[in-house]
Amino acid sequence: MKGVFEVGSVEETWSLAAQFAAELKSGDVVCLEGDLGAGKTTFTQGLAAALKVKGRVSSPTFCLVQEHRCTEGAAIPMLVHMDLYRLNDERDVLAIGWEDYLAAGAMLVVEWPERAGSLVPEDARHIVFTHLEGEEHRRIEFR
Ligand SMILES: Nc1ncnc2c1ncn2[C@@H]1O[C@H](COP(=O)(O)OP(=O)(O)OP(=O)(O)O)[C@@H](O)[C@H]1O
Ligand SMILES: [Mg+2]
């Protein structure tokens, strides 16, 4: 999926996330960029629903990492949702298990990926969220 989409509701964000989820595989790194409240965690909820993960996705701001196991037989064993906002650099990111999760075949969905620096692989997917005029309007760009 490539291109720029404008959505007018949370449901539309979830629907885009479900379409995008169909392209994902084990070991993928998905970087979610954009300001506070732009919709990164909300998009992750849509991804998680499409990938049939167990448990609900909440903002991991206070716990940094949340592991979500996918249901039996799913293409991806685990979705790992990271919010790196409170971390400083690659060392911190390694300390929360970045490489271990990838080695275990997880898919990483990362908010504030800037903190991970060169740990972000070349082939990572990048999605940029922008808050537009209007409460529920967002631009979502798949790069
Ligand atoms: N179209 C939309 N897409 C996503 N979120 C929306 C939309 N319209 C309204 N919202 C609301 O905007 C807020 C987005 O918050 P969310 O936690 O997803 O942002 P975030 O980018 O993860 O921020 P942070 O960097 O603080 O983690 C939620 O309260 C959500 O309900
Ligand atoms: Mg968030």
C-alpha cells in the first residue's frame, strides 16, 4: 500500500489499517510517525484487530512495550507494539528487546521510531499521520 489517504473518522482509520495488515508478514517493522494524538495507537488497534491478536491495544506510553500474541495459525505469531517516546537512543531501544523480538519472528509496530536510529531496517514500512482541520480528520501517508 502506497499513497496518501484522508480519513474522517476512527472507523476509517481502522479500515485502512485492516487493508494494510493484509500485506504484512513476520519480521516486518512498521514505523508510525506523527505528533502526539495524530492517531498512531488508534491505527495499531486496527492492525491488531485485523491480525486477530489477543487482548486489547492501549497506549503503551507508560509501559513502552506491549506483546500481543496472535491466534493459533495466524501468519504472524506476535505483534509487538512499542512507544519509544520516553527513550533516548538506540541503547535504550536495544534494552527493551528490539532484536530479541525480531529474532523471535514478531512484527514490530513502533511509535516514535526516530529514537531507534539505525536499528530501523532499510525495508521498514513508514506511515506518517497528520492531524487535519476537524476533530476526526487525519492524513495517513504510506511511504
Ligand atoms: N480519524 C482518526 N484516526 C485516529 N484517531 C482519531 C481519529 N479521529 C479522532 N481520533 C482520536 O484521536 C486520538 C488519537 O490518539 P492516539 O493515541 O491514536 O494518538 P498517537 O498518535 O498514538 O499519540 P501519542 O504519540 O501520544 O501516542 C484518539 O483519542 C482517537 O479517538
Ligand atoms: Mg500512541
